[in-house]
Amino acid sequence: MSLDYLGYYHSGSLRPIGKVLDSDYSGFQFYTLRLLERRLEQGSLVVVDLGDGLVIGLVSSMRNVTRRGFEPISKTEMGLTDMISETGEVEDLVTTVYTCRSIGYYSEGVFGKGGPPKAPLIYQLVYEATDSLVKDFYRNTGFDASYILGIALRDDWATLVNHFKYLSRHLSPEELKRLFISGLKVLGEADLSNRIPAYIREVGSWLRLL
């Protein structure tokens, strides 16, 4: 692994997509900086720049919200794009909030799995994960799928399937299968064997199509 990811995100090479709204060691929420940006996929990965490290988060849900003090616009028949062209302040009043589960981190030049040693602070910048970061994160943590436990406990199979679809654009089919098998072991070791049939049916059946 030759790339210094902390230096890369600090360099300004990437444009931030949001700022942290709230957080703890298990996850965080962030709001978008630009209203009409391409929406993130459920199951995709994002990165929070902590200043002295990075936190890697898996997007689990999103909602569109209006900021405090927003008054409904009377021209309700107008589309969003028309509204923004008529009154630029709409972009300052409406935002999208994403909820993410922290699945790993990058500290002192090394990737780690699980919750980070430090939780993100409010207003720290959020970026989309680069292709190289996704590859290096999984390859340096042994394709460990222990983070799927929380998703499986909620029976949130849509998020998990979308996560594997997202990863299929960054990892090879063989690497995806290693992650899938790791998930089977994790569920069995955590005494969640009752979730294994759904895991095989939802995620395994999709992997067979690759």
C-alpha cells in the first residue's frame, strides 16, 4: 500500500460531499453541502477526515429534510430545479441527511476494522470513498465481514445486497466471495445461524449471477 490516504484527503484533491451532523463510535450522520448532487447509493462507502485519521462509513439510510426556519414556498407547482433558479436560498434551506455505520478506520498509515478509536466531530468533512481506498481497506483487513452483524440483526437485507452490488464495482468476484464466506462464519460464530438462510438467499443468490 503506497498511498498516504490521510495526506490524499488533506491535499484538497477531492471535493467534500458533506459535513458530520452527529456521531458516536458506532456510526455517524452527515448532511450534504449541495442539494442537487448525485445521491449516494444505499450500501456505499464514505470517508470522514478526522484531521489525524479517517473513519470509513457504510451508508444505511437517507432522508431529505428542511433546515430550521424554513418556510414553505407558495409556488408548490414548481419543480425543485425551477424553485432553485427562482430563489437561490432553497439550497441553503434543504439538505439530505445520510446515516452511516462505522466499519473501519485509517490511522498512522494503517487500516483497521470495526469502530474507530476516535469518533468524528461535528462539521468534519465527509468524502466519497475512492476506488483505491475501498480496495486497500478490504485487502488490508482480510476481507473481514464482522460489520455485517448489526445489519443482519435488523434483517436489513436490502442494505446488505446493495452493499455487495456497490463493492462489485471495486472488488473482484473472488474477493466478493471471500467477504461473503467471512459473513457466513461471522453469523455462525455469533449464534445468528437463524439469519444464515436469509443471508444465502438474499446475498448469495445475487453473487451467483456474477
